[in-house]
Amino acid sequence: MRAWWRDAVVYQIYPRSFADSDGDGVGDLAGITARLGYVAGLGAAAVWLTPFQRSPQADHGYDVSDYCDVDPLFGDLAAFDALVTRAHQLGLKVIVDVVPNHCSVEHPLFQQALRAEPGSAARARFHFADGHGDAPPNNWPSVFGGPAWTRVDDGQWYLHLYAPQQPDWNWRNPATGDFFAGVLRFWFDRGVDGLRIDVAHGLFKAAGLPDLADPAAVPPMRLRGNPLACDQDEVHDVYRRWRTIAGSYDPPRALIGEVNLDPERSARYVRPDELHQSFAFALVTAPWNAARWAGTGARLLASAGGAPVTWVVENHDVVRTPTRYGTPARARAALLAILTLPGAAYLYQGQELGLPEAPVPPGDRQDPAWARSGISRDGCRVPMPWTRDPAGTYGFSPADAGAPWLPVPPGWGDYAGPPAAFLADAMHHRGRLLAAGTLSADDPVEWSAGPDGTLLAVRAQQCVLVMAMGDRDVRVPAGTILAASGPVSQTRTIPPDTAVWLSLQ
């Protein structure tokens, strides 16, 4: 019996922007539960929830103050249990976020550290250090911009690779590993089927916290640009321990890592005794170019090391594909593409509707990276439109609710309605072929890119993905058309920015 996560289509939910049940302008767990039938209707196998745990929301949940409770903004543990129960009734697995690299300044252990003396056991739970006069202990920049250190009242500094409200845990302290082992068991015991691990390549920092040779060469929003702050060899022992914990449950729980590294380095995180999957981010940054897509896809599959590739082109941290690629047609083609390739596919809420990046006025932006680096991720986090009627911000909230946490553009409801028409065909045939054993998560793919911008990806000599990525119409080869992201003419040609999935049998 194949493990569900190997070829799952996972639907990512950003809780504060999915569905607001109580009218406070912020999405919540009850809202998600009420809409799970929609997700199941898409044919998804699982939902992934970004953080809903207790948090002061400095980074919208990625600053956790209690890893084993629900923030009242979203509900309570009873609401979470109801969500899991409903998801399982619908045949959906549930994946939740865990944030092990950093917590909130309001976490009780960090508050204890602030009250403690320098050199104390309480401070050893984090990275406290003396500076160099008025300068911080080293020259590392924060991912969100500015220095990665903040000074406390007694003159010491603490490390935060993200916002100052997000102090980094010290993973060289064994107590940190024990603490998070308990966090994993808490959520697994509540019926969670898997965990998505935030900044999974982080955790350990280079021993001694040495200076970077050139901090100016580390761009904002790019942790991997600082090799001293991530991808240290010791991190793999953490995931070996977590894999043992996950495997002690029946059925075993899944571990999916946010490992934003080159594919060859990412492959080290999915060795047989570590994580089950790591996100394949290379297509997120690949330009709309057949040769680049073919090379990127081949590299991802070649470096997978036996683990299934996890395909993704959208999430809560990147510009939505209709805007990033330049046209809605390209976004539809990219969505079809990731559904045809071997492994798992992750869809971000609203991707099935073709939502573009929403304009958010500077004064309304809430992303902590905006204030520190001028980069905002708010545009991909604007609430979901559920109806064309503007009441309740197009169905996101009850009709008499207040303003949503991010402003919704006029006419946003025009995107509401049925998902992209080809999606049902793609999901149906994907499920059918996998269930029959015709396709598997381990299938080989032969990639080719033509000078006219045609991309071909032949999977296991059974199916082929055809993408017209140039400026010319492309003739579709012989075979049964399973799904098409755009029109196919009677002469079997497709216009630019269109994808077709064919069966060769």
C-alpha cells in the first residue's frame, strides 16, 4: 500500500485569509471546517494549515508563544479537534506547521531568559551573547532586513534571524530537542497526519557564531545566503529523532520540510531515516522558459534521492503566478504541469481560481518584512473570495462583519466561482492512473525543450505533458487528451501559454 504523502495533492490554507466564521475580519478554524467540503471536492488528499498556535501575530503566527494551544484569534483546541474530525470524515489528511527555528518574545521560556542573568541556563535556551562595545556579537543580517541582533537592558544581545519579535532557539542545547519532541507528540496525539517544518534547514548555527566575510552579499528574504546560519550538519540528527517519533505512530506520520536550498543539498534532508519530503522550490524561481523548466525539472528528479519530489509554484511567501508569470494563461498551465509530474503537488488557496497578486496600499501592509526591507508578502495573503456578491467581503466573512484584516480590492469577487475548468479532469485522471498503478511517484521523466519554446515531459512512457512556452502555436502529439489548460483546436494545436496532458496508451 503506497504511503499517502508520496503522491498527494495538498491544499495549503492560510487560516487568517481562508474563511471568517465569527465576523471579526480574520479567518478562523471554524471557517476552515465549514469549507473543507470545497477542498475535498477539488480532489485534494490533504490540507496544510499554516500556524494557528498562540502568537502575538508579529509575523502572523510564525512567532509562536505556545506551541501546544490555539490562538483565540482562530478558536480553541476543541475547534481544532472538530476540524480534524471533519477532515478525516471527508478523507482529507491534516498537516500543521511547526516552527522550530524561532519562537515569540512572549514565549514563557524567552521571558524567563530575559529575567535571568547572563550565562544562566535560562539564557542558554537561546542565543544570548556579549557585543563588541555598541556593536552586536557578529555582522549577520536578518532575513527580514536590518541586523539579526537586538540588545536587552543588561547589555547582552539575542539573535533573531527574522524579526526582533522572533528569537532563535539554541539547538546546541539538548533541552531544545527534548522540548520539540514533546511538541511533535502533542499534535500527533491529536490526530494530525503530518507536520510541515518551517525553515527546516535552519535550527543550528555555526559554532561560535563567526562573522560573515561579506554580509552585504546576503540579500533580504534569503536565509540560504548566510551559510553560517543554516544547513549545518548537526540538523540532520534532529530529523532522525523526529523520524523515529513519526514512525512510532500507526499509521506513521509524515514530515515535510521547508528546505530552501539547492536541490542537491535539499536531498540530504530526505534520506531514508530523515524527512519524508522537502519542498521543491526551484520552479518558483524559474522563469517562463521551456529550457529552464526542462533543466530544473530534470535536476529536481535527479537529485531527489529516492524521495518523491514535492512540486509547488505558489505559496504564502511568493507573488501569485498570474502576476509573476505575467498572464493568467501561464498560471493555469503551470498548475496543470505540477499535477502531471511524479510526486506530490502543493496548491495554495485561491490558486485554483487564478487569483492574482492583490494590490495592498502601503499603509495597510502588515508583513514585518515590509518595514525592515521594503518587501511585502501581503498581496498573496488577501482573503479568499467565495461569492461574487460583495456582502461579507465576497463571502469571506458574514454579511454584517467588519473590515477584513487586509483590504480586498474592488471586484475581487469576480474571481469567485468554480475552479479552473481543467482542474477536475486533471485530478480525476491523476487519481485514476495512480490507483491503477499505471503511474507512481517514482516514475522517470524524459524532458526536452524545443527552439520554438515547446516543453515536453514524458512520464514513464505512459503520459506526456506538452507546454507551449514560446510565442507560437504548438501541435499536440498523438495520444488521448486527459486535460488542457486552454483551447485545443480541431487540428490539435494549442496557443502560447497553454499546457496539455496526454495519455500515450
